[in-house]
Amino acid sequence: MKNLSAFLPAALLLATPALAQNELSNFSATGRGGVINTFAVGYQAIGINPANLGRPDGARVAFTIGEVGVGVGSQSLTRTQFDKLLFHNGDPLSAAERTELVNGLTSDNTLNFNADVTALALSVRLPGGFGGLAFSAHQRLNGRFAFNSNGADIVVNGRRAAIIQQYYDAAGNPRSGSTPPALSAALDGTVLQLAATNEYNVSYGKEIIRLPGVLKLTVGVGYRYLQGVGVADARFSGSGGLTAYTALSPVFGFSYSPSLQGNPSFNYQNGGELQPVGTGNGFDLGLAAEIGKVVRVGASVTDLGSMTWKGNLLTVNDQQLRYPQYDGTQDYNVIQGIIDQFANDTKSLFTYQPERAYKAQLPAKLRLGGGVRISEYFEAGLDVTVPLNQVAGNLPSTFVGAGLDYKPVRWLRLSSGLSGGAGYRASLPLGLTVVTSVWEAGLSTRDVTGYFSDKSPYVSAAVGILRFKIGAGTE
């Protein structure tokens, strides 16, 4: 892949087509640290809990254009390493920095990044108590890097890595009496994942039980059609555990050899840069209840379904650790170092097999939420989101968060809370939203302290200025 070190920061900053929290482009949810299950109304319920569309207290018509959110964090890199890796990757590495970088990359959560764009979302509350309907177009980029010590050493030092020198001489020949280990054993615990998709959603929710002042129960369902812009999923575990495949559209800039392009088992795609290389279908199911007039609870399962990748598809089986044709990185361009080891060229540790199709699960999640709404001026909630698989684009671990919205005056809503998990450290979010009867605009961050912390740096932001609602009221 050419110039991924430039592409990745640009993708994060510009949020072109996005551990996979679909609320990152929702500036309201970001300001609560991702807490949203009981807060979401109208189109905000898409991908979260479609049952909330059945609540009768949302706007009759609501829509938004161009909400954007980005986030990137590490639990192992120092602030200096983090900044240089992403934004100053041409800075040279000294011998001491090389050793420190190997240590910094060795982690279960070396780097997590995601970028979301809600290009357009619209919801309508149907008359006559027939519930609510919502549509959206969404772009998403998610990724995760995790390395064991061997993987970090190879990325930084290439053929000079300790495990390579243990089994190969300087000419790349196997040392006498030694047998290189399988990749699954040598890279045990290493995870390299990236997923970029376009999503088109429709969701519906309806109230099915109403006992005035006692209980309101709603149910909902959602469907999404997905276009796969690209995926790379490599997961290594000992005892022969290896899952690895890639399917990337031309925007990622991979150069495939002429022999591979002509292989009848390889579906070569070289059209428009964002030409899809996969398609899929996903489903959401939700249940929500309002108990009394204050307490709200919700439960949903999202992203049930699968993607089928066909274009530029390559897979990898477990194989012996090879001698890399790679001298190591001379600067902080670690992203390029990763690609040099996992690309389809002579520098790769892998031998790839072209395939016609690969079916993968979507990043399914269980979402649970509870909250209290005292009035339009104060609402608080607790969310737990559990990943149901470990495919590319899903959360690496369970997310837990507590958040609140407070309006000191009618035109201003403040959001904050405390959250943790999902590959990130404990976070202190903050959000500001200007509110009128028909228009909202806001800016928020998932973690205020992450901008300044030397350990576990994390930067995130979400913004929207074109959120509208028409005809508020309760049926």
C-alpha cells in the first residue's frame, strides 16, 4: 500500500468513509462519552435501539446533514510517540527511540481509531400512533492495532528483529538445527484490523403497550444495506489460530502484481477509487420501556448479519515465519512498516491466496441502557455495550459509561459523564449544544483529559451544525 502513513491521519481528520461505535458522529452522544441507549430519539436511534422510534415524545420530523466524528487513542504509546506516529512520521528514530517504540507498540490496545460521518439522516413520527420511521446514509472507518513483542519488533526492526535473527542468518537462510515457528505462535496476540463501509439504513419503532403513568413499551427493527470500501483483518493466536484476509478498494492504493491480476481466482477491481469490494445486510432489534414518567430502560442487539467480500480478496493460512525483506523503519513511519510486513509483495511475512469470495459476520453488539429523565432540563443514563464477536470493526472489549444532559438555560445543553472500555482508558467527556425550537448545533469530545495526558493519549471530536426538528410534542 502506498503512503498509508499519509492516508490514515487524513482519513481520521477528514472522516472519509467508519472500534465501531456508531454514535461517534452524534455530537450529543459523544459529549456523554457514548452513552445513548435511553437518550436516542428519532434518527439518532438508528443502529442504537430502533424501539426508541416508537416513543411519542420526539419531533414529528427531524433531520441532520453532515455530522462528523473522529477519534484515535492508545493505551501504550507515550504522547510524544503518539503525535509523531500520526502527524510527524518523517522524524528520524534514534537507537534509544527505536527500543522505546518497540516497547510502546507492544500492547493489547496499541492504537484504536474510528471516524464516522452521518451524511444525511431523517426521521418521521407517523400520525395516529403508528410509530416512527427513520432513514440514514452513513460512512464509517474503524481500526485496531495490537502487537505482541515479536510483532512490534518486526514492524520496527524488520530482519533485525530478535526472533528473525534467532532462526535466520544474515543472508536469510534458516539456521542449522532450528525450525522457525508458525506465524500464529510467533505473533500470538497480534491484531491488525481495518474496516471501511458505506451504510444505508431504515428503522421502524412502535409503541405496543401504554398504561398511562405506569408503563410505555415500544419495539423496533432496523435494516441496513452495506457497501464494503475495504477490510483488513489479521488475528493471531497460539496453537494454530490465524484469521487473515484483505479486500481493499482502489482508494487504498495497493499495487497487485500482474500475475495476481491475471489469476482466475482473483477478482481484480481497479475502477473508481471508492468502488465497493463487498456488500452485506445487517439487522437491529430493540426493546424500550418508560416506567412511570421518569425511568427509561432499553435493550437492543445491533449489526446482526454478514458481509461478503469479493473484490481484490486475498486470504492467508497459517504458515512458517518467513525471513522479511525489510530493514526496519528509519523514522516514525510505523504505519508503512506495518504495511511492509502485511502487504502482498516481497517484503511480506505472508504468502497470500487469491479467493473469489469471503463471508464475514458484521460486528454484532448487545446494548443495554437505563436512565432517568427528570424534565427537559435534566436526563441521566447508564450504558453497557458488549461485543458479540471480534471481527474487524467491532469493540475490542465491553464499553461501560454513565452520562448526563443538563440545560442551565433553555438554549444551551451541557453534556458530560464518565466512560471506559472498548479499547480506551477511563474518559471524561464534554459536550456543548446550542438548542432552539427548530435547530441544534454542537461540539463535543469523548475525553477532555486525553488531549493532555502523556499516558494513554486519546483525541476525539464530534461536530454538527445542521440538525433540525419540526413539530415537537407528545401524542
